[in-house]
Amino acid sequence: MRNMTRWIKTTLLASLASLALAAHAQTVRPEVVAQGLEHPWALAFLPQGRFLVTERPGRLRVIEADGRINAAVSGLPDVAARGQGGLLDVMLDGDFARNRTLFLCFSEPGADGNSTALVRAKLSDDRTRLESVRVIFSAKPKVASSAHFGCRIAESQAGDQPDGLLFMTLGERFVRKDDAQTLNNHHGKIIRIGKDGRVPADNPFVNTAGALPEIWSYGHRNPQGLALSPKGVLWAHEHGPQGGDEINLIEPGRNYGWPVITYGENYGGGPIGDGLGAKAGMAQPLHYWVPSIAPSGMAFVASARYGQAWVGDLLVGSLKFGYLDRIELNKPFEGKVMREHKLLADLGERIRDVRQGPDGLLYVLTDNARGRLLRLQPK
């Protein structure tokens, strides 16, 4: 009788597992749009089906709708392309169709090293060069490091309309991790500035003595994912050390804890600081990964092209394990993480960026010496 009971339980569990796998099987088919990109980092959508892609070594490429990769756009600022640094995120202005304005995040060289910087420019009518190029933000101080630049950009909104403000993530530069807990520098911060570089009067630390006024939140390690939900909430994810990658809901003035609290540990093992996972006054992540997945890129699914069940889910690329993580939330665009689904794992490629296109389909960039732009077709 005991063996029969065990057999029934085992069979039932196996059946339930099979049903769960069937219900959440991969439902996308990757289609190659372009290939041969050198460590592509970020993607934006130009009119008429064209794409704009950054390559980390310091090149900006226009890709035609048929997949042809054009010669590098000229007129970029000097880029410190070393280690994790280079030409990183790109974002088109909300009114790009009229003003041809775009924003580029990059590692900027200087006398004392380098720092994350943000440039505003216009793409020429023939899409071959940048014009009116101006650096509107440069993180302080510059340091001799080739790691942890952060460098994701998002356009702020008032209601459902852009409000002329930008968010940008800044890493703590790896060699200066304690800077993430102090407000007299930009390391380990998320900033909020105007599109002309001005500081909004309602930033949380504008009137705090000794604090840099651009700071919106602090206590971050290396955030490489940023997305504003349709509900107006700013979501970010960041690399942990060995374990402890995080998804955070970003609020003005909040301290997100690094390096005082973390769910990771030192490379090679051992606690970081006092080994704390929580402390009063420091925000807890919405979700964290142990082991680390090395997250990069972040987007919400707002299209029903993949079925209504996907609408409101969050997408995050994994560099370490080479998959696209579809994160199912208990409410569309908000709430708790319920389940995770690994997509594109059979490709074996580092997923650097993910975006939803104007056609409602999802696009990803794979990060290697011959990286690819992929369009995800519903199966």
C-alpha cells in the first residue's frame, strides 16, 4: 500500500510538472534581422523600419529595414572603449520624428580616468552623422576604472506624456563601492535631469548640503536595466557581486543599500561588510537572483502579439546564462514576481538588450564579437 501511495504521488507530481511545462513552453521564434555587430549594447527604433544600434567599441550604426548595416555614423564624442566601457545606451527623443534628437550614454575619457556621460545630438537627415553634439551630463569624479558604468537611459513621463526629463543609471565603478552610500559623488546613483542638462527643482537632494543635485536615488551597484512602466513607476535592475542581482522599484531619495546590504557575497566567497541582507532605512529589492544571472536590458510587454497572458510581463536579458527572462507578475506592469520563463536559452548567446518595437514585436541584441539583432516572432 505504501509503495502504491508513493507511486500515485510520483505520477501526480510528474503529470503536474508536464502540464506546467506545456503551459509555459517557449512561444517565440527568433528571426535574424542583422548580424556581424561588434558587441552591440543598445537598440532604438528609427522611422520607416530602420534601427539604431550602439557598438561598445564606440560605433553607432543605422540598420536598414532589410538588415543591411550601414557604415558607422560620424561625429561621436571621444569614447573610452576599454573593459566594460564604450558607447553604451541610446534613446530617441519622444519627438524624434520632428526634431531628430537622440541621447547617447558612454564612458567619457578625462585627465583622471573616465566617467559615465550623456550626450545630446541630432541625427542628420541622411542618417550618416551626428550634429549639434553636446555633453549635457558628466559623472563626478572621474576614476581610473574600466568597470561598472551603469548607463541606461529612460524618458520620464507626466501621465502618459513625456515631461522633458531623463533618468540615467550610474555604476559605482567597482573600485569605489563605498561611494554609493555618499551623496557628494555620482557613483552608484540614478540621476534625473532635463534634456538640456538642467537640474529639476523638485529633485530630492536639491536642498541637501553637500549633495549633488542630480541624484534621484542611491545605494546602487551597477544598474544596466531601466524601464518606466505605463503606470509611471520607474523599475531598475542591477548587477550584484557573486549573487544578489536585484530588481528595484525606484523612488526619489531612497537608499537601495549597496554595499551595506546585499544578498550576494564577495567573489570567491565570504560576506560583504557585515554580511547584512536588510537594514533599517534601506530599501529591499522587489526580486533578487542567487546565483547571479548578470542582467542587462529591461522592457515591459505592452503588446498582445504574444497573447494576452504576456501583457504586463517584464523582460530581462541574462548575460551570464544566455537567455531572455520573461518575468510573470501577479498584476500587469506591477506587483510581485510570480514565475520566470527562460526564453532563447538554446541560442547560447549573451542577451544584452531587449526592446518592444513599434510593430509590437520584441527585439533583442546578442553581445559578442559578431552580435546579432533578433526579432522574436510568435510561434
